[in-house]
Amino acid sequence: MFDRKTLLRVAAAVTAVGIVLPSISQAETLKIQAMRVNTGWYFFGATLAKLLQPKVPAGTNVEVVPKGGGVGNVISVDTGKAQMGLANVSTANWGWAGHPTVYKGKQYRNIRALAGGLNSVWFVAMVRSEYLKDTGFKTMEEILTSGKPVRISMKPAGSTVPVVADMLFDSLGLDRAAIQKGGGEFIQVAAKQLPDLVRDDRTDIYFESAFKGHPSVTQADQTGKVTFMDLPAASIGKLAKAGLIANPMPVYFKGQAAPTQAVDFGTLLIANKDMSDDLAYMITKTVCESKADMVAAHKAWGNFKPENAWKPENTGVPLHPGAIRYYKERGWM
């Protein structure tokens, strides 16, 4: 088991110099495309690197890449900038299909799934409670279609969040230009900066990818007095057709009076198709048989069910042959 302090030390070491790990066949650098330091995906990458260390021959430098996001990680793994990484089920599927907006029609067919269903990640809207009190708005649809000024904050391009936010606007017959015409403002900054915007009354809506224990969401929830707003039912239907999963978020935060009607990105671990079958097998086996260690690193993985990690609804793209070997060996597939 790994406590948070230990993981922070591991994460710092990984970022600075990489953990020296061996490869299956030869000395090389094995990059895990994650996300910024202190995010859930970064902790996953750091934990996985630590778990892999005793299981591979000497010679490989495993490096956790502390940048990226749901959209960008698909490109990084496909193009070989990283041999493996975390992605959303939706973005992996969009990349494979060549989504006309998200990926400009370009197909990323060099990605393969290792393990899916790692955790649910919900697209949520947190609205400052004082903003609701001052305006009298009761729903997200009222806020966005009112034509009134509203300050909207979220992560920068490369994250899945702004992509889905634009899909949400489109589902209501809007776009950013229309919202700005009514005096609206968009603020896109790193995740660690977003809770401060809420606390300091510098934003009205905070769009985020949330899961149980999400650090930025938890901070905003505890310090900023926010209300988690349901997405409009019609919007959820349209987002589901775009590859997201209609799935209410359970009550994880004090700003929720009930489960929040939302959509789920899903999370999976992907690899480049050129990863050796033996390495893919070993990584898949490590993830599926180390759930307790992963949960100790971050409680968001508490609902991971290894026996379902191969299923198409949890992956969105074809499985790597090495992963298939593991799942068949276990009798799950």
C-alpha cells in the first residue's frame, strides 16, 4: 500500500529524473502519458510505475509525463510520443473514428486498449451558490440561454472538458460566440487554479471532469460554496449520442443535494499498437491484479472491476493482443 506522502515523493522523483525500470526486451524509455502533477491521472501513472518496477527486467527508464489530457493523450500514444497513457473511453473512440470536431477528421488507429472501466469521470457543472441566489436561476438551461452575462471557467484545450462544454452549448443551440455576445466570459486555466476562481468570486460556472475525491473539485466544493447543477435532459441525450455515457454522479460532495444528472467520460489505459505482446500482457496483469494498491493511491478506483476491463463499453477501441491473452487466461473473455 502507498500513502499519499509516499506517492508525492514518488511523483516528484518520477517528474525530475524518471524511475529507472527495465524493459521486457531491451533498454528503453517507457513513457506513461498522464496529466499534471497532483491530478488523479498523475497519481495513477506514478503508482503504476512503482508497481511495474519489480516485474520487469533491468534496463528501462519508466517516465510519467506530467501533462496532457483526455484528448491530447490519444494523440501522444498514437504517434509514439508515449508508449502508453490514460484516456477517456469517449476520446479514445473519437480518435479512432476521426471525430470531425475534436480530431478534425483525422483517425488515430495506432491506439489499443489495455484495461478499461478504471473509474467513472463525470462532466459536471458547479455554479456558485451566490450567483444562483442573485440571479434566481434554477437550471443550467436557464443560465446558458438567458442571454445574461456569465463567467465560465474550465481547463485549457487538450482536456476533454472544453470539448464537452462546447457540445453542451451546441445541444442548446448556442456556441461560445453567442454566450460572449450576451456579456459572457470564458476563463481557461490549469486545474489547480480553478478552485481559487470560485472562492474569490471570479467565475460563476466551473466545468470539470469529476470523480470521487477529485482534488480541485473537492477544494472548490469546500471553499467556494457551489451547487452541482443537473445537465438538461435533452443535452444528456445528445451527449450520449456523441459517445458519452448518461450516468448520474452519486452524492460525493457537499454541494450535491441528490445524485447529479451528468454524463460519464469513462477512463481506460491505452498503449501504442507496437508495444510488445509480453509487455502489454504484463502491464494489463499488473493493473488488474493490483486494485488494492491503486485504491490506496486514489480512492477513485474503488469501483474498478478487473473482470470487466476488457468489455467494449469500457474501452471504446480494440484491445491489444497482449491484453487479450491476459483476459482469456483469466477466463473473463
